[in-house]
Amino acid sequence: LNQGSPEKQKLVTIQEGIWQTDLAELLNKELGIDEVAFLELSSDKDFIKKLGLNVDNLEGYLLPETYYFYEGATAKEVIKKLSSEMESLLNSDEVKQQMNTLKMDKHQILTMASIIDGESNLLSEFKRIAGVYYNRLKNGWRLQADPTVQYLVRQRRKKVNKIYYKDLEIDSRYNTYKYYGLPPSPINNPGKAAILAALYPEKHDYYYFVADGKGGHVFSKTSREHQNNVNRYRTWRRNNQ
């Protein structure tokens, strides 16, 4: 204590809604962690079981936040830290009670939260977006969430960061344009704000939303109103390309 010095730590910010592959790249850049080893651990059933989880992959179960990590931290140590933070968030009595009220389990909440996080960068919109998707689920509609399709074509995002009509025909349970209900698992690692939005959605009569060209979205209750908003957005986009 008198002569020693503390181990160096590095501050690392993990973006909310980050894909597991991007998280692996970030940790490699910031901490020198091997990307392949990190991704292999993310789907290692024995390791996942030791974390107290019963899932096929850890994507969605690692809480994005700003952390201090010791230099030389291993993939296992980082995963354990991020997983522990997520568990702390979800294991409060209040959260458990709210999940029971919604009749949803932890996996479903994180899956919903990941879609919300993929839809917007405005935290102020999260609960309203959550309300839209809960309204669709309640009425037996398909979610038709673009982030679930973006998840399926994420390997091409560095070349083309958009989806095409043909992508909506991909036959996958993650394609919420083809299949009803939530996708099989989270499509990214949602942050705290998105998780709280999934737990406490805004109550309203909105069923649609589209980008407003200013970084946010405009919400509507009817198909006709939504189509008018879509047309306005397309006009804005043509005029600003």
C-alpha cells in the first residue's frame, strides 16, 4: 500500500443498441480483446450457464454503459461485468412485478427493448415507440419493425446502410414483416432507457410512426394519416438529397 501503485484502468463507453459483432470490434480496439474469442464465448453454452442464464447467445444480455476496465482484462471478465450489470437492473422486485403485469419474461422484455433501441436515437421517444409495438401485439398485428430486418442484413451495413423491399421477404423468424410476434431473441444489446421503455410503455392509440427528417419520428393512429406522413417524409428526403 505504501509503495505500490493501483492498476491502470481504462474508461470505455459502450453504445446503447450495439450489435454483438460491433461490441467485439469495440472491445478489441479499446482493450485488445480478441474478437473471435469474445464472440465464441457469447454463444458458449457452458459459459452462459455459469452466468445463470438459459439462452443460446449473450446478445441482448450485456448492458451498454460507460465502464472502467483494468488494462489486460479478459473477454470473460468483461462479459461477466456487463452481464452482472444487466442482472442488477432486471432483478429488482419492482421490475419483476412489472414483468408479471405485462405477462412477459426477461427474454421478451430484452427482445422488445432491443427493437426500441434500434428504432431511434432519441431517448424521449422510446416509451412512445414501445407503446406502438405493444398496441400492435395486443391487436394481433405484425410488428413490422425495420431493425429486425436490418439485423438480418447487418453484414452489408458498411457498404449499404439501408434495407430494400426484397429484404422484407427474407424467410426468418427475425423478419417481423413476415412473422407475427417478437423475434426469437434480442437483436442488439439494449441500454437502460430502452429496457425501461419496454417495461413502462406509453399508453396511447398510435399504431404507426415514420421519420420526420429531423432526427425524430411522427406518430399516427390511422393508416391514412400514416401514409400522409410517409409522403411528407419522402418529399423531404428528395429535396434534401
